[in-house]
Amino acid sequence: MIKPEITINSIKQNIRDCYKKAVTVKLNLGRNKFVTFPATLSGIYSSIFTVEPFDKNFLGKTAYSYSEIMCGKVFITLAEKRA
């Protein structure tokens, strides 16, 4: 369900704030299945953004649209600093 207080422009601004920083990506695969992986936000484009997983053997999708965040299929959070 789309939340009315979240707009594509606010999502784009939040993604721009995370550019070239370590993030945690959580993907909703449906039926209560989630995949979580650490990555770096590597590219920002007009309709998509790309992430580069820390695990070089990761075979999943690494480009996402801003609407996928709006619909709740993708969650991006800044990673906590590692000690």
C-alpha cells in the first residue's frame, strides 16, 4: 500500500543523501520472505538507483526503481558503523 506522505521526490532526496555510503538493503520477495545484504549505493539516475553488494558473489538484482521503495518492495537504511 502506498503511504500518502511519501513522494518520489522525497525518496530521491533520501537516496541522494546515502550516495557512496554503506547501506543495508532489505528486499521483500513476497510471502513473508526477505533478503537482506550490505551494499554501497553506487549510482543515482533519473528513474533508478544502483547498489553494489559487499559480497562479490551476490547474484541478485542490484538496480531498483524509486517506486519499489514507495510500494514497500525495497528498504534502504544507512549501515551502522563497523568497529
